[in-house]
Amino acid sequence: MRVFLHSRSLHGISAQIPILLPTGIYYIVAMDFPVDKEARIIDLPKFLDSRGNLSFVESSNQIPFAMKRCYWIYDVPGGELRGSHAFKKQHEMIIALSGSFDVLVHDGKRKQRFSLSRSYYGLYLPPMHWRTLDNFSTNSLALVLSSERYDEEDYLWDFDLFLREAACR
Ligand code: TYD
């Protein structure tokens, strides 16, 4: 368990106590996982078995946030894109449960393409990452785990506005 002082409330982390210091409000944060700022592939546990394989995620354990919602994208016609927006607050993990697709990620400074095709890899995306899903194979199934309930106010749809807001962080 890590305990530290942070200058602002951290999303998706429940154990935080506000304290008032002369320099402002700070939060004592206790958590079992590091706060990530970068998109990255997380290796999920896998149990290989002759009867079929099994992988899993637990909130705040294999994924660096507490999960509040999951949704999935399926039956995507060839050549279609999904996403093309960023989230202001929510963290997410994207897993290719079946088939394959790419996630094009922009963090405000650089672009990266992640190709997902294995159900034991999760792409973790912190808030303020512009992401577009494309290159869907036939019968692909994208699972998205999110730190927040659905909130249309959390979406940034304008790429130029996203770049400006990302530059201020
Ligand atoms: P959207 O997030 O725009 O899809 P994508 O980014 O994958 O292209 O969502 C599409 C529609 O689904 C939109 O009308 C809102 C609705 N929706 C919900 O009601 N709840 C949810 O959790 C999500 C993800 C979407």
C-alpha cells in the first residue's frame, strides 16, 4: 500500500482524506497501485488450461483504477471507426476479447498505435488521451472497463480543444 500527499483529488481512488495546509488543500491518498499518466499495455493474468484458458481483472488490482462501468463494442462493419474523442476524468482499459483492432492514442504530445489481438492484454488509458479504435477484424469484440459511470459531460469531441486542454495540464 502506498500513502502520499497529492495536490488534487485523484479520480477513481476512494481512500483520500483532504487536509488544509497554508499552501492549499491537499489529499492524503492511500492506494494499492501506482497512478499512471501514460497509456500502456498491461499483462493480465492467464490460466492456460487444456479445457480452455481464463483471464481476469479485479478493480484496483490488475487495473490501476476502481471500475464503475463496462461496455463492449461489437458487430463493427469493415472500415468503421469508433471513439475519436478523449475523456476529461475517466480512466479506462480496453481489451480485445475476440478478434483484433487497433487503438490510435494521442496524449496531447505524441501519437501511438496499439494493436490488440489477445484477450490477456489490456490497454490502459489515463484521462486526457484522445483515442480512436479502427481496423476491426470480422467478429471482433472490444471490452472497455471504465472508472466512471456514463457521463456525456466527460467527453471532449473537439481535437483542437483537447490539444489546448492537454497542454494546460
Ligand atoms: P460513444 O461513447 O459515442 O461510442 P464510441 O466512442 O465507441 O464511438 O457512445 C455511443 C452511444 O452510446 C452514445 O449515444 C451514448 C451511448 N452510451 C451510453 O448510453 N452508455 C455508455 O456507457 C456508453 C459508452 C455509450
